[in-house]
Amino acid sequence: MDNLFYLFGAYSAAWLGVTVYLLLNLGRLKKIESRIEDVDEFIRRLNR
Amino acid sequence: MKSFRLTKMLLLTLTVLFPLCFYLIFQVAPTERIMGDVQRIFYLHIALAISAYLGFGVLFVSSIIYLIKKNPYWDCLASSAGEVGLLFATLVLITGSFWARPVWNVWWTWDPRLVSMLILWFIYVGYFMVRKAVSEKSRRARYSAIVGIIGFLDVPVVRLATKWWRSIHPRLDRQEGGLDPLMVKVMLVTLFTFIVFASIVIFIRFRISWAEERVNTIFNEMEVSHG
């Protein structure tokens, strides 16, 4: 029964790692989306 | 359209395949006679290890193609796969420690398999240090490709460490009577799920990285032409 701490510790650590990584990439995606909007805005201003 | 399909596949993996794995690991797989329930870390540990090798393998192949074609697309794929490989390798070391503590009574021991895996981890940390240290794009890509190719030579060493040297790390081909057939089936399903998951994560990371690369190039060109 006391081994369950290690079992759930291992699974929790793995899922925490993967979740943090996916959230970091979500942040990167938002950053790149805002840069694409900047480029879009710049091109629109040039065409005006 | 491609991104939408990728997100759908990621959601499918997270909502269908992973719950199925958890059900198989915790409800269907038999309890190991000596180690008890803690042996169920095995399914996660081995799947993470194979996923890490997959990431490093993609890095290795992409680095070779980069050195031949000099196309930044391959450098981008190599670094994305390396990042995912490093994430999984870190998790292999952590889950391994959680398994070692109740079974070997230590969190870490200087066993050949563990040491070779730690060396592999340091090699790929070095890979990203090289990428941070060199600012010029093509030089950074070339140097890191060389580190990635040489670093991959440690992967077979990690796999064969338990054969070549005296090791206390479990070996699938050495276990008395082999694994229980049900354990093998659960292991294969978990392995498949993680390979699918790792491939999707590598591809998503690559698409973000490639978009960053292209947007930065456009920005630089605009700055040059319009001041």
C-alpha cells in the first residue's frame, strides 16, 4: 500500500511535465499569432 | 486545415487512447508478484523512453538531411524533435527514480543503464546550449546538427548497457519466463499511444517553430526594405 505513493508520484510527475510543456507551447503559439497580426497590420498600412 | 486535423488527433489521443491505457494499466494488467503495484510504473517508463528515442531519432535524421540540403526547414524539425525527446528523457529519469526508490531502496544508483541515460540527457541539454550560444543562423544549425548526430550514438549504448555491463536494471529479454502475455499486450497499447502522442507533439512543436522562423524572416526583410 505504501508503494502507491511512488506509483502515483511517477504518473503525476509525468503528466505534470507533459501538461506544463503543452501550456508553454500554447504561450508560444499565442505569441506567434500576435506577431502574424503585426505583419498583417503592417502590410495593410503599406497598401493604404 | 492541417493544424485543425492535428488538434483533433491530439484531442482523440488525450480523450480516448490515454483513458484506455489507464484502464488497461490499473485494471487489466496483472499485479507483479514481487514488486506489487509499483511495477505498473513500468508501462509509463518504457513508453516514455521509446518516445524519447523517437524524438532523438527524428533529430538525428533531420540533422543529416540538414547537413546535406542546408535547408532551415530540417534544422527546425531537428530542434523541435530534440526538445520533445529531451522532455520525455527527463520524464524517464524522474519516473525511473520513483520506481527505483521502493524496489532498490535508493532514488538513484550508478548503474550502467542509468548513467548512460543521464549522459544522453546531458548530451541533448548540450545540444540546446549550443543553439543558445551561437547567434548566426546557419552556423548554429550546422554546429547543433553535428552535436545531434554524434549525440545519437549514445542511444544504442543506453539500450545495450544492460547487456554489455553488469546491471541491476530489469531487462525484458532476461526476465524468468518472460513477461506475462497480458502485460505485454498492455505494454504494446501504451507504447502505441505514446508514440502517436509524441509524434503529434513533435509535429505541433515543429509547426510553431517553423511559423516563428518564417515570421521573423518576413519581419527582418520588412525592416531592411522600409527602415
